[in-house]
Amino acid sequence: MKRIANQSIGIAQGDDVLFSDFEDGGEMWTGQGPRERRKNLKFSEPFKVAPSVHVSLSMWDMDSATNARADVTAEKITANGFEVVFRTWGDTRVARARIRWMAIGAVAHKDDWELY
């Protein structure tokens, strides 16, 4: 469990299109085997330390003739942002995907002291 010992807690959230491969014949739509997309996302304001980040698919457009396989996660989380990672594999064909995310953590407060 992550405990946040601070008088100010910040919540940042967003909704971002990760890719749209259907229109231009991208590898997520036409590819075979493992495929991965990464996207760097920045918070509008920094947290004091790396926050807890939750990501989920808010839209996915998959080929109905193949298996639907997807893994979405947050990696390289810092006080300023994170990297969202979408993976698929096998015969799965993904036309497009969008994610929704939320970050919760300590933020600076006007009464915070910096001694050194």
C-alpha cells in the first residue's frame, strides 16, 4: 500500500488516443506476432513524487474475425508524467485504441517547508 503523508493530494486524469492504424494500414491492424505501442504523457502540474497511476482502455476497435488480446499498463512513472504501453500478440488485429488514465499523489502546498 502506498501511504500519502501530505496535506495536499492531487488527482490528474486524461483520455488519449494511443493509435489509429486502420486508415493507413499500420502494423497493429496488419501485423502478426507481438506488437507494442508506447506514448509519453505529461501531467499538467508535477507531483511531489511519482504518483500512483491507473490506466484502462476507454475504446478499442478490434477485428471480429480474430482473438481480442490486449495489455495496457503504465511504466516509467515520475513526478512529471509516465509512459503508457499497449501490447497485443498472436493474430489479434487492432484498428485503434484509446486509454483513460488517472494519477493520484502528493502535490506541493504553499505551507511546505524546504529546510535545505
